[in-house]
Amino acid sequence: MLIYFFDENILVPFLIKTAVVLAGGRGTRLRPLTYVVPKPLVPVGNIPLLAHIIRLLSLHGVERVIVVVNYLGEEIVDYVSSRKWGASVEICDEKPADTADAVRKCCEMIPSDEDFFVVMGDVLTNIDLTGLAKFHLEKEADATISLKTVDNPLEYGLVLLDKDDKIELFLEKPLSLEIYLMTLAYYRRKTRSHYANYVNTGFYVLSPRVLRILKEEPYLMDFGRHVFPYLLENGYRVFGWDMGSSYWRDLGRPKMYLEANRDLLERQVEPLQPRGELKDPAGIWVAGELELEPEAIIIPPVAIGSNVRVGSKAVVGPYVSIGDDCIISPEARIRNSVIWSDVKVGPKTIIDGSIVASDVVVGAGARLGPDTVIGHGSVIKDGTTLTSKVVPPTKALLRRNVEVIV
């Protein structure tokens, strides 16, 4: 167990002091980006997703954050230990098998007499955690699940509430047939959520009773598939809290990742925002030294890292994030894209709707079209045209993380 104590002003009085962040997933749907970087460290607005989550927890009075790691966990340990936070941040590296097992593995780090948050480390949100905590404590709940309405619930856990917000049914990533049968079974009861697709957002409040159950029942490995059904079947008080209009997005796929960057730049996720100082109220954030050559154009909203050079007549924006130590050559054009650190973009290159990971060279006159993802360390030759293509990281980087391709 590694513990890092930091001091920063807490903005609100605490209701719940401890949070467990589940940051051990492999992020397979976000490959090739996650071959080299764990998903919680994928940058959104030039800030790793994990940092956004820890900041949100701090803003809502959480004093102690336990980050449970597994896949590429050493990268997360290095990142956490090298920065200051608004809370005490601890690392639990016990190789959990699933979400509930992650909490079980760090149970000795969680106060046995307090309710606590459990949050997924792979979503971007500005959820009102104070409101969630108040609801949970007022209901005297054993578990409270934060819910969001979505158009298509098939990729999430679908929840059915009664008129008092108590959960009657929980279906983890249901099939269309299961949703249909549930509709038939519960139609006459006219439950509150009968006409709403309430899904599990991955943000929970759990009581000490649930922590004891996890210790006593080692076969309960996953919250959605095991723990919540077990609690419902055994008569525990499980409630659903509607997060309302708060922003929430799962970064499971490259398209969702691009959308999350765009939404952050559009200030839909406040108080979270991109890294850097706001240089233009229209939305230009700059984190450090920026060299703009003559006739270079920046179209907001954009986030630009430190030590970046934008060449003559190059156009950057709108909806672009560029990481540290990048070179954008003359007459290049970048829009609706995310560029990580240490990237060189050649002259007259066009990048639109693409994601470019770190240490990439994009040759002169290349065209990267929508839904293109370039993995770490890749070299895109001059004049190459790619649309809806995925380029894996270099073999050297894959060998360094050989476990991801076994």
C-alpha cells in the first residue's frame, strides 16, 4: 500500500469522507490507445481522466481516495505519486478479479463504520456527489446507485425503480428480449422508471453492511452481475438516485472519447475544465509556452499543452486538444481531434476527427480522416490517406507491455 498526503482547500463540508476509484480495467474497447497507457490516464482536455475524477471527489469533500489498480498499474502509481491532490490518495495494488473484488481487496483500507463512495475510473462526469450522498443518508440505504437516462441501455446495467426510488430490478447489460420481458412483467405496476431507460453510471454509495457482505461472501465478484442482485434478493435497502442533467459519458470507445473532449472544451462538464490558463473567453486554454508563427490561426475551443509550436499558416481548431512538446508544421490543419504529447505533424497535413497518441510522426501532406486512431510511436508516411483506420503502436512499445497482446 502506498499513501500520498497532500493539502488543498476543500470547497464543501464532507458528508462522505472516503472514495474507492476502480482503475484496474484493460480498456480493450479503447485500443490501441490503451496498449501503452491505462485508460484512467487517457487525457481529456490534456488532463488524465483519473485526475478529473480525483478533483471532482475533492470538490465534494472527499478526504481520502483509494485508487485500485491492476492493468499497467505501475503507470498509475507513478502518476499519482508525482502530483499534488486535494485529498489523501492511496494506491491498492492487489490484482482484483472484478469490480466488487476490487473493493474486497482494499477493504482493510476502508473505515469499517462509515459509508463510502465507489466510482468507476473510466467515465467523465460532473455528477453532484454531495446530492448523491445526502440522498443515500436520508434513505438510510445499504446501497445507492447513481442513475442516468439514456437512449440505448443495452451496454449498461438497466434499473427499475418504484415510486419511492427503491430499486425493484437490476439487469446488467441486458439483451433486447430481457428488456421486453421486463416491460411486460412490470407494466401494470406503473413504476416510476417504467418509461425511462435508467442505467447504472458506475457511481455508488455503500454502507458498512455491504463491506461486511463482501468479506463474508467471496463469490460476489462484480457489482452489476452479483452484488446488487444479491442485495435485492436478500431484502437489503437498495435505492436509485437520478443524477438529472449532470454530465456523464463513458469513454469506452474512440468516438465517445472524442465526444468527451469536445464536451469538455464546450464547458459542458464544469467545474471540470481543460488544463492550462484560459487565454480567450471563447475557449483557448494554454498550459505553457506556445510559439505561433506568422499567420498561424487558432480557432476556439482548443486546449494546447506546454512547449508547442504552430507553424506559419497552420490552422488549429475548433475542438482540438494538443498535448505537450508538439510541433504543428506550416499549413497543417487540425480540427475535431485529439493530439497527445510529443507529436510532429508535417506541413500541409490535414487531421480531422482523429486521435493521435504520443510520440507519433505524421508525414507531410498526409490526410487523417474521421474515426482514425494512431497508436503510440507510429510513423505515418508522407502523403498517406487514412479514414476509419486503426494503426497499432510500434512493436517496441508492444513488447514493453507484452501482457496486453498475449
